[in-house]
Amino acid sequence: MSLQQHIQDYLQSFRKKVDIDIQSVMAQVTQDLINSGMANKALQKGNYLPAFSLPNQLENTVVSNEVLSQGPMVLTFYRGGWCPYCNLELRAYQQLLPKIQACGAQLVAISPERPDHALSTAEKNDLKFEVLSDLNAAYARSLGLVFTLPEVLRPIYESFGIHVEKHNGSGQFDLPLPATYVIDKTGRVISAFVDADYTKRQNPQEVLKALEKIPVAA
């Protein structure tokens, strides 16, 4: 089953269980974010990726230049291990990991979660790739990906058992838009997916196609 089908199945279940008024509030917030045009202002294809140095789920530092020295990189931003859509996406990338590695590339995921929660996310989804902690969403902000979870949504999320501050730190409600980039060895973005709708994720097969187009010497 494709990632998109898994997401549609989850959405159908969600819509049956959640009060229509709550769904309406959530949909309006998403539409407002779409209308802001933020996704179009984020890092895009043809740009060069700003360097990063971030702790992984084991609190070891991962440096982008060191990753790229070994080959291309697939870089995906997720909101947190509390997000069902993110978990579906991360699992889909884990299934594709052998093919990504066969292209000589490495897969890296980034979220504002603290390392202990990033570790929980990695363990829960049995992830075998780097899961990095971007504290206070500072790096994602430099790429133009960050928005602040509106106050109107916070009690709704809490009613779902989602406490963003517990994952990100006290007072931290900044989250990245769903985004996935394919980066060649020079640091150039050769494929970019950014969407203000958190239920929309790139088809991982498209990422694989982008990787396969990178010249071996790139």
C-alpha cells in the first residue's frame, strides 16, 4: 500500500471519529497557512542547502557537509513523533531506505523534538537512519519552513493527547511545514517538496526517481 493510501485511510478514520466543528477549526488553520504563501518562500529547487550541525537521536552530532562528502542526501522534515502523518511518512522512507542507499545516498530526518523524543520516534518506527533534533526549530527556520502552532489548536491537540511542549521544550510551539529535499554532493537542491497542508506528503517513489537522475560524479 502506498504512503498516500495509508494517509487517506487514516483521514477517513479521523473524520468519522472527530467532531465536525473541531475538523472545521483545523481545516481553517491549514487553509490560512496555505493562503500565507509560506510554502513558496521556503528553500526551493536550485537553491543550495545551508549547512547544519545537529544532534541525532543518540545525541551524536551530525554535520551536513560530512554527510554530503559521502554522496547525495535525502532530507525530510517532520513535525514530531506525535503526528500520525509523520509516522506514516517515516515508515514509508524506512521501507525505501535500501533503495536510497543503493543510489549512494543517505537519508536524514529533522524535527524540533528533543533528542530523547527523537529516539522514541526512531524506536517506535524502527528507523535505521539519522533522526536529528532541531531545537527551537532554528535550522528549519533558516530554510523558511517554520510556523507557530496557533493557540486555537493547542487545546484541540491536547484533547487528542498531544502535548507539543513535552516534545519540543517549554513554550516551544514552532513546527516545520512538511518538506522533503533531495540534495546532490555539491549541496544543491535538485528536488523540493514543501506543502502547508500537513496531511500532504511527497510520494517516496518520486524521491527515488530524483536520486536516480543524479550523475554518479555529482
